[in-house]
Amino acid sequence: MKKILYIIMLLLSVKSFACKCSTQNIENNYIQSDFVAKIKILKKYPNIENNDYYKVDIQILDLYKGNSVKSIFIYGNYLNRQDSACWIFTQINEDLVIYATKTNQNYQLEMCSNILRVNRKTNSNTTNKRHQKEIKILENLKLNKVEFTNHIRFTSEDFHPMRRENYGIKLKREFAIFELTFNEDLSVKCVKKIQGFRNKIDRNIKSFFKTSQWSSLNKNYKKNKIMKNTKTLVIIYYKVDEKNNTGYITNKF
């Protein structure tokens, strides 16, 4: 009996760790998605035989990016069975902020799609604040009509020098958003401020972006090979060190 229980626990353990998704920042989630919205789940439909996606009817509560639709497809089982750790479970009348891609003229939530469960309050005040901040960022991107899609991931040099240079500052805004346009050699052609902190700090951030070494990675291109005028977003955050009540900026959410 003990041996059987051990095998069951082992299988459950393997299944729970079977789905591994790399964590992406908000800006990458946004620009790599075709549809970003706050929605309510209205109705769920059974999976068609041998199909790993189930259809749901939705009400769009706030559309940040993409076209208005009445239904989407979600990777998983509509009965919320635990057959796969990668399946996405939803409930009727549940509010979600979703990042979906377009496939065969339909918007789909894939196994590693980012989701915020809006009306599922957690015991963590920090988590709730992070969700509220993410929604503020999405509202700002919508307000400024940032709608481009790009599946290339960009990384830059360590942001720590910029953080050290601005350690001890006091700012009113929680975040700033910048749009970068690249040349073919990954040098920064221009930096557009979508929302800034204040002029001097914004100029320093722009200068840092232009002089940094950037790299790119995408399955459809060779590493560090891009089309001219390819764009990306970078979000910089203002935070306060709780130990000494000192403000600083960082590119970490």
C-alpha cells in the first residue's frame, strides 16, 4: 500500500512540474501579444475531440490591444480537469487580464500565456499592488495607442549603473515607458518617451539606452539579426528601499 501511495505521489509531482514557462516582463508580454484585454468569462464550451483548446464566450471589460471579439480559445480542458500542469483553468464570471496570440483568425491563450486573475484577491498585499500597477501600465499603453506587435526579445547591458547614479531620488510616478527603434546592427536609432519621470532623468535614461549594447533573440531570425526600424518597449520603475526609505529606479518589476 505504501509503495502504491509513493508511486501516485511521484506521478503527481512529475505532472505538477511538467510545464515550465520562462518569465517575461510586462512589455515583452504586451508587444508579443495580438490581443490584450480585461475580460469576464461568460460561457465555456466542451473541447472538440482530440482538441487541446476549449472555446469561451467573453465580455470585454477593457480592451488594451487588438480587435473586439465575443469569444476566444484557451489551452486546456473546459471541465478544469488536472490532466496537465500546462492547462489553463477558468471559471464562469471570472475576471481576467489576458495576453493572447492570433492563430487561424482566432485569439488563443497558449500554455505559457500571461494571465492576471483580477477578482481573485490574494493574502499578499504586495501581489495585489503588483497587479494594480500592471493594469495601470496597460491603461497607459492604451491611452498612448501603443499597438505594434513584435516577437523579438531584446536584452541590454546591466541596468545597475543607472540605478546607482539615481539612488536617493524622489519621484511622483511609479513607472516610465520608452519606445526604442533599432538599426539593423542593433544600435538604437531613436528613443521615444511614452511616459517619463522628469526631464533630466528621462534624458539620462535615453542616453543610457542609446549607448548600451543590445542583443536580440527570435526563433524566426538568427541571433542579433533584425529588420531595420524594429521596435521594442522598455519600462523603468521607481521604487523605495524600505530599509532606509531611499528611492531608486530599476528595470525590474
